[in-house]
Amino acid sequence: MIPDLIEQYVDTGKVRFVYREFPLASIHPAAQQASEAAICAGQQGKYWEMNEYLFANQSEWSQAADPAAELKTYAAEVGLDSSTFDQCLDSGEASVIVQGDLLAGESLGVNATPYFFVNELPIRGGLPIESLGRVIDYVAEGGPTPNIIPEGDDWHMRGNPQAARAITVAFVDYASPESAQHAQEVLPQLLEEYDDSGEMVYILHPWSDGDGSPGTQAAIAAECAGQQGEFWEMHDKLFDEQENWTRSEEPAALFADYAQSLELNAEDFESCLDSDWARLRVEQGNVVGTLYGVPTAPVFLFNNGEGQQGSPSFEEFKTVIDSILNG
């Protein structure tokens, strides 16, 4: 993935890529010396060459009886001055630099590798370049911080997170029949059973299946209605009318009709539909999904670590939620 990142984002000037050493010596005893070898190679302008060589030959040096001796053989193979490299590795000077990287990572909560930060946004684990690129583009455009549980008074959340013990996070595609089934048949029962009693928080993240697609346009319409305090009303309207706008050549015209039926300010609504603000609000749902490994929508996550894909029945939701409440 790193070569793709460099080719698509670093070489094109979109990203400044900073690489830090974080050897997990308790798991991989030779990792510390390998990091030091990379630092020593960097002092001769060959950091990336050594980095790539170390990963390509990981099975050799990581299992060697004398990792340092094995690492020293690599110096000439990547074009280094061997005596200078050996002196650097033996002196321990690179160890100080590696320890500095470790301390910096630990101060930011890093406890595993790979671990990325896109600006201040932490990403634990590796992502395909398509997914990581989506996060990078979102952050670069100034998208709001993507939180799986929204902060403050956010219209994507129903219920009181301070009091509720069960949390349901829904990733919803407005053009999906399964999402419509959930919204029309299951969600009303969930809200009646658990939201009204204060036992559950329900959080909706819109799912975008590509700029300009009907589902994305519908999600934007919901955000624009939310700007005027009618998010959930538009949410219900979009699912009730799903067969109409998904078949329309101009769904935006139908969304304007729905806005009128909800007595929204037409000028503000139509202006919002074309705004970067609304587009990024919808894209935020995909970014949250990317960070939590959500492959598509509808998907439902619960605060006991379970997840459901498709359109589970109310009884299936009830089984999960009751196990959280009674646990």
C-alpha cells in the first residue's frame, strides 16, 4: 500500500508523508535493531532503500541468531559505506532516535502497527489505498472530525447518550430497499421500545455510493433538511418515496417537492443541495464506516462489539439490545 500512497498522493504533491519507527520489541525482538539499521542507512541518504530491503527480507533477519550481523550484510547490498554503517549500528546512536519515535507514538496513543495519522485523525491498522485515499481526500477538503458517536447536538442521533446503555449505529443507504425496510418496519419499533424509555441511543450515518448517485443526492437532501430542523422528517419521506425518486431522471426536483411539503425554506434548501458542506456531511458517514471496517450499507453496529448486515428483524435487534441492557 505504501508504494501506491507515494505514487498517488506524495508524488502528486497532495500529501506530505512522515514515517516513524515503532518497533514492537516485546513481540519482535529483532525489530529494534532493524529500525536502527534503517536510521543508520538514512544517515547515508538510503533510508527508503533500507526500509524496503528490510521488509523484503523480514523472514531472514527476524529469525537470525545474530540479527545485527545479518543487518550489516545488507549495507553493501543497498549501496552504503559498510564501515560507516557498522559504526552507526554498533554505537547505539540510532537507538536514541528510535526511542524518540517510540515515545512520540506512545504519547499519541499508538500501541500497534501499522498506525497512521491523517493530520490529527488516527487510523489503527492498514487500509487499502482506495480507503485510505478516501480519508485523505475528506480531511484535505476540510471535512468535520468523523466520530462514530457524534458530539454535541447532532441530528443524526436519537436518544440521550448520557443515560442510555445500549447504542445502535446504523450505516444507511437511502437508495437501498433493505435500508427502506429497516426504516419503515424496524426503526419505529426500536424507537418505541427503547428510545422512548431512554435505554438506547440510535445513530444514523448516511452511506454514499458515489458522487451524483441517487442515494448520495438523497442523503444530501436529508442533511439540508436537517439544517432546518427536519432531518428525520425528510429521512422518513425519502424512504416512503424511494421507488419514485430512485427512478426519476431528476431526483432533485422531487426532493424540492418533499422540502415544500415539510414547509422548509425552498431557497435555502436548494442552495444547500449544491454545497460542499452537505456533500462532506454525507461523505463523513463513509469515512466513519471506513475507519470501522464497514463494507457497505445497511450495516448496524452495537456497543457490545456485535454487528449485523442487511435488514435484521426487530426480534434480532431486540435480542442484541436486551443482552446489552441485561449484561
